[in-house]
Amino acid sequence: MRKLAIYHLETLLWIARLGTFRAAAERLGTTQPAISARVREIESQLGVDVFRREGRGVVLTARGRQLVKDCEPLLAGFERALMDAGGFAGASGVVRIGAGEIAAASCLPRFVAEVSREMPGVTLEVELDLTARMLQQLLGGTRDMVFLAGPVASPGVQTTPIGAVRLVWLASPAVVAAGGFAQALPVWSVGEHSPIHRVMQASLTERGVPVRSVNSCNNVQTMIAIIAGGAGAALFPETMVRGALADGLLAPVLPPPAARIEFQAAIRAGERDPVILELFRRAETLRID
């Protein structure tokens, strides 16, 4: 039997993880026909089917599941040995990172700069999104590591804390001078799926504050401009409004809530890729502020 190459095993594992030949082709930087050809070569060499089509995707056969189970730690160990021998400066590959706006504006730039300097062969694809969607993408294999608001409790995810953010109630100086919440104000929030939204609702309920309406905006920088223009009040992450406060564009309108928003870096619980594991190890030293 002609020996299968490492790229055959890598192809097998990424199809198993992502569920389609197309997704595996994108992840490995090749074409869907090339992926199909590799699968045919694997099945021809082994004399068994390792995948079967199901709808638009593929699923592993019983033989295929056993092959993945046996090969995944072997491939990860081989890659780890090469990394240890040559150092992570020689690492290569594409790592897809998801981040919320707060992480992207604070700790992520330093993280990206360090990776680019110390692991120049690694390409980072960074996409901003909401925590709920990033968690789904991570579990679905379309993101490799995410920086999200927590805490997140899922058996399929491994997390490490990267700090917490204090929240502050702000409005424009003119709105504050006019009495603030002494009158019913419009309130702005980053969206009902955000942990900040839940803290906002609890804070208003606790204080019995009259609210005219609750509006949403999925971009904190845009919301700063809206509130600075006198359109109401909002609960902001303190790390993102320091400049606006210093410039006098915003002012405190209520005492800050006691609750803080925790942030975590997360990868899949069964992650074995040594590059992703190394990036996760580096993320453990980050702090959101």
C-alpha cells in the first residue's frame, strides 16, 4: 500500500471538523476539487468509505470516525514536534479570530502585533461580531479562537479570563444639566443579546428610573456619537468612553452599576492544532483594560 501523505490526514480532519468539502478547501487554501481528489485517494488506499453525503454536507462513516479518532492526536503530535524543534517563529497557517468591539478596541491590537512580530508565518483573519454568534461560530468550526463577553459555560469550549470592564451611565452634558433621568429619557443599548443589555435593564429596574424608550445600536462608537448629540442616555463600557469623558462630550447621568462584564478568550475544548493552542496560551496573559 502506498503511504498516505500528511496532507491527506489534514484534509480528513478538517472535513470532519467543518462538515463540508468547501469549508475544508477554504481552511486549507485549496480548491474543492482538490479536496475531493484527496478523499478519493484516502478511500482508495484504505478500501473503505470514510464519508457519506448527508444533505449538503458530509458525515463520517463508522470507519471514518475511528480513523479521525486515531489520527488526530498523531497529527497534532507531529506538528507539535516540528514546532518545538524549529520554534513557533516558523509556524504557518491561517487562524480565524472573532472579537467583540470592546476587545477589539483594547487588548486585541497588542495581541495581533505580538503574533505578527513573533509568528510572521501565521495569517490572522479577524472578524468583529456579537458574543452569541461568535460562540456558535467557534463550536461550528468557522472560528478558531474568540474574545467574548462572559462568563461562558459550555462543555464544548475551553476559556481563560482576560479581565473585566466597568460600566458607566452617561449622557451629554446638556441632558445632565437639564435633570437627566428626572424626566423620561430614551435609553440606548448595544443589543438585547449583549451582557451589557442585561446589566442595563437590571440597573434601571433597581433604581426605578423612568424610560421613554429603549433603542439599540450594535456599534459603541456610533452610540457615543448618538448620546453626545443629546439623544438620551446609555450604559457604556468605561474603557471605550474615556476619551469622550475627557473631552467633555459625555458626563455621568447615574451612578455606575456594581456589576462588571467579564471577558474571556475561548477555543474549542478538543482543540489540538498547536498553533491555535499557542495563541490561546498567549491570550492567557492579556487584559481587556
